[in-house]
Amino acid sequence: GDLRSVLITSVLNLERLEVDLFRCAWAPGRRDWPPSPSPPPSPPLPSSRRGRHHWVPATQRLFGGQIVGQALVAAARAVSRDEQVHSLHCYFVRTGDPKVPVLYEVERTRTGKSFSVRSVKAIQHGKPIFTCQASFQLSQGSPVQHQFTMPAVPPPEELMTQEELIQKFLQNPNLAERYRKHLTKIQAEDVPIDIKPVNPPDIFSSEPQEPKQLFWVRARGYIGETDMKVHCCVAAYISDYAFLGTALLPHRQYHIKFMVSLDHSLWFHAPFRADHWMLYECESPWAGGCRGLVQGRLWRRDGVLAVTCAQEGVIRVEQMANQSKL
């Protein structure tokens, strides 16, 4: 079989409709990636092959990381190969519909000598569902350099994957049926990311926990040495997975009624391989007003800080059924 990451062959493989207009539609065996400045427009795909989204969360809303990653792909197609993305700032303005394709419209906001800015609008049903601005920079050296220190954690080889942890729970004959159904549903999801939690939370406990979590992540499959923009787009996809959930760790006595991202920002600091293990350090410094703020850092295994992330989202909860509402 094809060992290449499905994130490259499918999820982030946009179809070019016009010079700065793209559609997420996957045609098996056809690739227009890595991005190039101005390839000729691609012919439209048959309607039966449009709008195939690889993984859709249980909420039946488009995964925010997919929209962010695809928007960055579209922006990257509108800059020179030598320019690399250094920051991305996004707003989710409407719910993404998983039943139809997404159109990505790029505006070449500014092209300067060192920095270029591209604005992207994601459209469904004739309305914007997402907007973002991406800034690209030509490589420049500087003696001003520093970074935080990477947390000391066990290497990924010593930890169990999320799938292995779930399988371990499912082997418990005393597992309550509601938990068994929930874990079986998670196990069946085809998420294109490998995940190894450093300190897995006890899923059966409602005790509050510190709003911090650590896990090793990487794209599932092979990407290899390629334009750094490719790995940045994949990291943008990965960065949104389980991110906002960090804000719920101190509030596990509540049941989630509604949770959705409002905005998402990324800053890229150093080259990395998205198909190699990276440590995702997540923390939530604040929650209130039905909103939660989370921050994250993606570390290379050698201790280099590769990416910084931030996100705010809507979080609405209700008391568990077995708790008093007084």
C-alpha cells in the first residue's frame, strides 16, 4: 500500500480552480502538491468525486484543523518557493458543513522585499465560514535568539499510543457499558495522526486536574524531505486536535453541551518534520464567560521549539445527570 501520509495525498491536496481559487476535493492518484507559485488551472472533477473529507469529528462539523491546514495550503500557493510561513491568524465564523466541498479564495494582500501577506477566505453555501491571514518571510539570520526549555518527558518509544490505551481499557471486563461504547467509537475513528499521551488522564474520574497536558504527536504515514511549507500545513492540521479540551481538565464534573473554536493562531520558529515525533505541550491559562483560552508549543525531539499555538473557543457545559442542580 501507499505509505505516504493521507494528509498529503488527500486531506491537504487542494484542487486549483483559478489562479487564487481552490477547492478541497480529492481525486485518488492525482497530486498538485507541494505548492507551486502558479501552475495552470486544473479541470473540474466529476461531482461524484468532490467534497470527500477524510475524517469528521462526532460533532458532524468540519474539523477546524483541516480548514486551517487547507487555508495555509491555498496561501502557500500564492507565494514564491523561497518564502516560508512564519505566522497564521484565523477566525472561525460559521460551522463547516462536512457534506459539501470548501472553496478557498486567496487575496495577495502584500508582497514585500522580506515579508508577504496572503488573506484567505473559506466559503460554503455562498458564505464565509473561516478567514485567515498568513505571513511569509524570506530567510534572514539574526544574533537575537532565545527559547524556553523543553519539558523533560519519557521518549515516545516508552509510551503507549492512544489506540493501545483504549484497547487496554476495553479489556477490562468490569468496564461500564457507557464507557465501552464511548471508547469503541473513538477507536473506530480514522484520525490521520499518531498520538502518545505522556500522562493519560483517568477517563473514568471526574476529579479536577491541572489544565495542562503533554503528548507526542506526528502525522501518520511518510512525508519526507520536501518544501517546509508542506510540513507547516500538516502541523496546522495536527495543532487543533484535542487542543481546546485542555481547558476542560479542571472542570471534569461537567458534561459538555457545546464546544467549538473561535480563533486559532500559529507561529513557526524552526524547521521540523511533521511525520517525526514532536512533543505537544498544551496549557490553559484562563477560562470564563463561556470561553476558554489554550496555548501550545510543539517541540522537536532535540529540544528545539518549532511551533507556538494559541486558541480561544466557546465552551458551554451542564452538570452531570447524577449531580444535584441546586
